[in-house]
Amino acid sequence: MEILIKIAQLILSLSLLVFVHELGHYLWARVFGIRVEKFYLFFDAGGFSLFKFRIGETTFGMGWVPFGGYCKIAGMIDESMDTEAMAAEPKPWEFRSKPAWQRLVVMVGGVVMNVVCAFAIYTGMSWHWGESYIANDDLQWGWYFNPLAEEIGFRDGDRVVSFDGKPVKGSFGRVYTDMLVGGVRVVGVERGVVDAYEYAVAGVGDSSVGVSENSSVGSYESEGGGNYVEVPGASGVGAHGSGEAVDYVEVQVEIPEDAVARMLTSEDFMLPRVPFVDGGLARVDSLVAAGGSPVDYLEEYQGAIAEYLPVHRRTFGFVDGLAAGFRRTGAEIRGYWAQLKLIFSPKTEAYKQVGSLISIGSIFPGEWDWWGFWRITAFLSIILAVMNILPIPALDGGHVLFLLWEVVTRRKPSDRFLEYAQMFGMLLLLGILVLAFWNDIYRFFIK
């Protein structure tokens, strides 16, 4: 049943987004008097339709292959490769007979509609559900890191405070994603320490440690020498949970470019660190030992945790909701564009993470959840918009590229050139599709 629910959500989401995208093309074509021959949801492979009807010059219908859809505009070289129609003399109501700027507007109409769709969804979610999040600043116990993160230079309990010198604010849920896709090279963390000698044996040089003003530095009186940080104030549970007084120093952790590929496939690279509190104890008590060994955090004791990090909640009025929708749409576009840059950078090996419909379907919840459905649908709308505007023949962006060339040079590419470009683009997209399916097959069934 869980798989069926995921499939149903996937089909509903993509159907909505494809309909909105093709509607953008259709509406602008009609505004400029361009004839639209067919408008279909799903593909009518083999010419078979579940139903169809005709309004004016357009046949509307639903195909039997339950993914995608299309809008066939007269006089336009598209995936149908209708070369016979293109061989005839241009008609006044055809796409190819219209001015370049009108054709340009028709081509970007689908992308614009997907952006508008995402904006509408994010705005509606702000009005209906508001916003709830745990702020990164509230993670007073820092993060718990996996072995790869420790190899890079992070340590359990580190509090992430900056990316390349810029403060990290907002929800903790975006910290890792922003770090990974944002091309961050230096992560500033606050690290709780008792003595700075620990840094030397942990692989962090003294030169990278900045001591706060209320601490003093002296000699470390033990084998190996070094420096230590004397921390004034009463003792208590600090970042190490050891009962010792600690102070926080700022450490700069550099992310090697060749580590990005491993980070993309690394599970639980960083997780919020929360003290373990046993349900049978009073709220002010903590479980401090088990079997004679200190037990302070979840990674040290697999059990239930008491969630007492503050959750920030905000409701939105009409105007505030519009502003929130606008900000969220812009942020998601920037974020996905950054992800694409990773994919097209061979060093990151991010292309190995490209997924097909199998991956897309897997991100939907296993039970029907409207909040989750709309959140994912809005993000997929952004993906559809950004992917379609890429300057690849067979995509909207490819048509836009040739139209811009025509506008600048006042020379229209020949129909033969456009046909070959369309075929090249379709082969390229087919290759990407094969790569995506292979990645999913390897990820879900072989690995």
C-alpha cells in the first residue's frame, strides 16, 4: 500500500506540473493567434487516447501512458519531428510565421508558469500552515558527525556558525544542504574545549584556534607540551558533556573539493546533537553513566530522547504570506541551480546522483500527507522550470537560445538546422535518462 500511495502522489504531482507547464505554452500561443493542434495530458503512444474532444482547432485529450504530456503547436519543430508539415509553405497562423519576440514569449511561457505555480504553492502553504522550524542557533549541543566528517576536520559538538565568513542563520535543516550545494570551502565552527592541547592530537593546529576574551592561555604541563585554555566560572556540563567547564573557540574547517563526491553519498554526515534524558527521570536529571562509562548523548546510547529544542512557529497574513512565498521560491531556484553546477562538475561526481522517476517517487511520503505533497510538488515545479530553461536543443531553453540568436543577428536558423538540433537534443536527453535509470537501478537494486 505504501508503494501505491507514493506512485499515486507522483502521478498526481507530475500531472499537475506538466499541465501547468503546457498551459503556459498554450495560452501565449493563443494570445498571438498561433494554432495549437493538440493539448494532451499523458502520452497517446500509438495514437490511442483514453478520451479526447475538439474545441476549435485544438484536440484536447488524455493519453494512456501516465507520465508527461505535450502541447503541439502548429509550425514548430518539436519532439513530434513532423517534417512533412514543416515542408509545406508557412501559414499565417503557424509558429514559424510569427515575429521572433512572440515565439520567444511562447517558449518561455511554460517555464514562467512553473515558477508561478511554485510561488502559488509556497504562498498557500504559508497562509495555511505557517512556518515551523528549529533554528541552527538553538543547537546548543552542536552536531554529531560521521567518520567522513571527522576526517575532513569536524568534531562532535561543533556548532556551525559561518560559511566562507558569512553567518549561518535560519533552520538547522538547511545547514548541510546549503554547505554541500553552495560550494562552501570554509566552515566556521565553535568548538567546546577544556584545553587546547586536545586540538593538536585531534588534528587542529594552534594557529586555527581563536580563544575568547574571558580565557587565558598557559603551558600545558604534560608529555608533548602545548597550550591550554583556562576557563573561569563554575563547572557544569559543557560541549563534551563531561562535567568539566568548557569554553568555545572558533575553528575554520576547510572542505576539500575532492571530498564533495564522498559527501554526496555519505549517510548521516551531520545530525543534531541532543542530550539523552531517560523518561523515568525527572526533567532536571540526566543519565550520566551506563555500565561505568559516561553516557551523555544519543550517539552514545541508543534510546528515546526528550525533544526540548525550541520550535519557532510563525503565522502569515495575506501580504506576509506573499512575501514568504516569493522568498522561498527564489531560495529554491538558487539552491537547485547550485545543485546543477555540482552535477556538471566532473570532480564532484555528482552526476552519479542523478535519479529517474524511481528516485522522484521515493521522496514522497508513504502515507498521504498534504503538507508533504505540496512541498515536494512545489520543489518539482522549480526543477521542471530550471531544467527546461537549460540551453539544450529539445528543451525550451534550446528554442530560446536559437530565438535569441535570431533576435541579435536578425538571421533565422534554417528548418533543417533546427531539425538536426532537435534530434541531437533528444539523443542527449535520452542519454541522461539512461544514466538516471542506471543510477537508480544500481542504487536501489544492486548496491
